[in-house]
Amino acid sequence: MSRQQRNTKGTKKGDGVIMNDAIRARELRVIGDNKEQYGIISKEDALTLAEEQGLDLVLVSPDAKPPVAKIMDYGKHKYQIEKKKKEAKKNQKKIEVKEVKFSCKIADNDIAYKVKHAREFLEKGKHVKLRVFLRGREMATPEQGVEVLNRVWPMIEDVANLESAPHQEGRFINMYVTPKKDKEKK
């Protein structure tokens, strides 16, 4: 593939890469595909070298004096970068948030039952949002909702870290807890 054909694909790529004829510098410090140093040579000589090898001349460091260019297969390089990004994304841990709802007028045995579920979620490594829903006139006294969550916290503090204390968000009083790390349990 000749340099002319390569440049029809785009000299300045959409991802901000300057390559081949789009390079404006007269002299470049050129590095080969196998990390071979060609030294400081003219742009035309560098393009000829790249063309002979069937590769692209890609500007790596445009701000250097003189600018640094590398002879490489840009398509292959871009593919490998995308592959690494996908691999990194695959290895990310997805955080699952479970929600346990309470009301202001909840009985102690109902609290114990819901706390049991919250503990199960925390032991499985899931984050838990504890919420108290305020109905009607309960909005006038949100302290009751905070009190319910303050009664719940001692029941789960051995397996959870308090991420955010009880606070009001609209009709809800929320408290966010995360599981304790294994090192902290021991």
C-alpha cells in the first residue's frame, strides 16, 4: 500500500493522532517499529523509510525539540489499545446496591427481620441502602425516620461500614452502608 493510499484513510485521525503527510515538522527524531533509533532525519526521509516497511509514520511527541515520530502499524496499535481497554473493563468489579425499606411505625420484630436480609446482602459483599419512607404527616417529623435507622445501625455495625449517616432526601431518610473488608473482620 503506497503512502498516497494510506493518506486517503485520513492523515489526522479523529482520535487526535497526527500521521504521515499531516506531520508539519521538517525534521523528526525517528524511532523504528522494533525500537531502532534512526536519529534526527528529514520528514521526507522518514516517510520513505515508513513506506519501504509498509508502515505509518506516527507523531508520538509533537512538543519535543525536534518532534518524535515512530514508524508503526497504526491500525494494529489502535487495535491493541482497544483490546487492553476491553480487558480492563472486563476485570472491573461491578458494585451492586441493595435497598431495604423501613417505615416510621415499624415493630421491633419487623426491624429484626429486615436487618437479617441486610446482613445477608452485606456478607455477600453487596452495598446496602437503608431507607425510611415518610408518609403524609410523618414528613413533619423526619427525626422519627432517623431514629429508626439509628436503631438499625447497632444491629449491623459488626459487618458494615457506615458510608453516609442518616439524612433526608425528599420523602426518604437514607443511610448507606458498605461491607467490611476481610482484614477488618479478623
